[in-house]
Amino acid sequence: MRFPQSKQDKGFTLIELLVVVVIIGILAAIAIPVFLNQRQKAADSAAKSDLKNAATAQEAYAVDNGGAYTDTLAGLESAGFRKSADVAEPTITLIGDGGTGGYCMLTKADSGSQVWVYKSNEGGLQGKDVVDCT
């Protein structure tokens, strides 16, 4: 049976609108934590990349300076290193006499959760469980 046009429903019911809002809420609850986790992973990747680039600059500095490494950011920059904007300045510790025995560097992204360590005498970038240069 058909009602005249003026008596037919002309929109969504309250239940239909609530179902749509609940579905959107569930999708947002799933998507937002995944997005935030990806941002943290990107920040940690930037910190690891900075350490690898700093290690390359350390090696270039050593070639130009008779095998001695630098313990300053200025020394790394003179060898071509450029720090990322959202990564802390690497802390550099020299190993051995006059910095000829190797180096250890650590840094952390500003929004990252992990301190990353690069040890030249132990094969490069260390796992995230290592938190110092000792």
C-alpha cells in the first residue's frame, strides 16, 4: 500500500544514523593507533639513518686526519654529515688512544621511543637493547 508523497519517510531513522556513527567510531579506534605507531617507527628509522650517515662521515674524517676519529658534531659536519631536523645530536665517544681505536655514537629521535647505538668495533648499528657506549 502506498502513502501519498507527503506522508512517506524523507530521511534516515535515528537507529540508522546511530549504526553509521558506531561503525565510524570502530574504524577510527582501529586506524588511529596504527597511524601513531607508524609515526614512531618513522622517527626511529630517521635516528638509525642519522647514525649510519654519521658513521660514514666518521670514516671520511679518519681518512682525512691520519686515522683519528672526531668526537664533535663540527668534525662530522666537516666530513659531510648533516643531522636530521627531528633527531637529537649524536653523542660521540672515542675508543682507544686519541680516537684511533674506534668510536661509539648514540642518538634518539625527538618523537621516537628508542635510543640507538652505533659501535664501530662491534659491527655497526647495535640492537635497541643496547643503551650506552660502555
